[in-house]
Amino acid sequence: MTVRDDLTDKMRGTLHRLELAAKKWKPVFCIKHATTKEFRVCCVSIKTQHTLAGLLLGCAALLFSILSLPAHAEAPTAHPAMWVATGPKGTVYMLGSFHLLKPAVVWEDSRIDAAMSASDHIWFEVTDFDDTALAQSMFFKYGLYAAPELSQHLSETQIKDLGAALIRHGMSIDAVQRFKPWAIALVLTQKSATDAGFDPQGGVDITLYHKARTAGKPVAGFETLEQQIKLLAEVDDKDGVSFLDETLKDDAGGVSKLDVMADAWAAGDNDTLTREVVTEMKREEPDLYRRMLYERNMAWLPQVEAMLKAPGTSFVIVGDGHLLGEDGLVARLKADGMSVREVR
């Protein structure tokens, strides 16, 4: 019997109610049970949008906090931060992505349209957004225990809190006994976000990815879906449980943190985003910061600088956490002598 065949009807029913989708590492996954009984798992960014659980509030928001936000009387207009870097021969536009947005938010403006039109190549964290089979196999490979054992890794209090959170979102703890703690945290964060009206399919990167493909623009990714999922899978049980604990606290407290980050992103408020996405993780989870932001930024930096040293124009769309702060791509490009300015 395969892992997939062994999934219980309760788990299938739970996953059916998860209307998730994605992008960012960030690693936020998306699980969706269609009428075909297939499961869709996509990468989205998380507290790559934040702390291990914070990443979920947003990478991050891949990794991306979240119950219900107040309704707006009219569609809000966003003006997210955007930069342009110029090098010896090339030009690179950089846009900070937000992976979960409410459908009413209007964020595509003339700056973004001009960058898309002018660019020869469009870069994302990953490009295999639509590879359902791969996403499904990766989630089953890395996100599940071989047997139902989640309760063996949690205290009675944690089990009680998790059960209450799952019930709030129409799920059951029995249905997730095979999920590893980080996977539960991811599912819970995304489910509560969608319950609050955030739409993964309306996120910045997935929207611009499809727009680029429609326009016939070549697209490329800094990472693969499996690389992003493995970043979470490599979290040990202790950190995974800590991740889940933080997620449960955020869920019990409401949507204030995601609200703050979404508003800051929409306003192009780099100071707030830096504090919420980068500084907090670096202070509270230095190992996570190193793996999720610093090491990945350092891996991407030579690729961006290569774009600037060659003729042509590129458009880079990644989570804000990779652009902001002293180790973000913007600061690192400036430190290496490239000209970078914000496009307002």
C-alpha cells in the first residue's frame, strides 16, 4: 500500500476543504483536494515572509496571523516597493512579492507593466507552480510520517490547542496524525488565511508568472519546488514543534500580524516590512534566518549580478524578505558597486 493509498477518508475530507495555493519560501505549500481526489501542493513563499511560523504569515509568506480581516468599503490600491538596478551592461527590476492577497486589492500598476514589457527574462523563486504531480509527490515524501504519530511529538497542551485551532477551521486532529509539525503549521496558516479571504491564486508571483507566460516571456527560477520543500523538511522535530507552537499562538490571536504585513506591502513601507520579515527572524531564529534568507540570498546574488554584467533587461520577483535588510539583494548589490534605486 502506498502512502497515498493509506491516507484516511478523514484526511482526504480535511484536505478537500483546504483551498490553498501558492508560491516563496518561500515555502508555503498549497494543498487542494479536487473532485478527481488528487492533491495539489504548490510552493509559495512564507515568513520568508517571517519567523519559522512568521514565514507562514505571508514566504513566507512562502513561508507567510490570520482569521478574518475587516472588509474594505472599496477596493484598496497598493503601491508595493520596487527597485531597478543597473550594472555595466544590464538592467534588473526587482519587485517584492506578497503571496496571499485579497481579490479586491489592485496592485498591478504602470511601473510593473513597464518592467514586464521591457524585460527579456522574468525570474521567480520557482517556476514549477503548475506541476501538480511533482508538488503532490514532494509533500507526501517530506511532509508525512510513515505512521500516525503526530501526538507522540506534542504535549497534552499542544494537542489541545491544535485540536481547537483545527476545529475553528473545519478540520479534525484525527485527520492530520500523519502530518509532521511543520506541515501542520503550514496547512493551518494557509487555511486560516484563505478563511479570512486571502487568495493564493491572486498572489503577486503566480499572477505575474502567468502574465509572463501569456506574453511569451522566458521565465526562470532561482530554485526548484523540491529545494523549497526540503528547506522545511530539514527542520528537526524540536524546531518543527516550535514552528507549530508559534503558528497556534498567531492563529489564536487573530489576523493582526498578517494584516500589518499586507498593509505595509501595499504601502511600500520598507521599514515595517524589514522589521516584521527580516529583523524579527534574525533576532529570534538566527539559524532559520541563516538558512531561509542569508544563504539563499547569497546563492541568488551572483546570478543577479551576472544579469547586470550582460546586455539585456530582467525582472526579478521574489519575497520581500530577500530584498530587504543588510543581507537583502538590494543592499548586497549596492555593496558590490551596482547602482540601485527605488522606483516610486
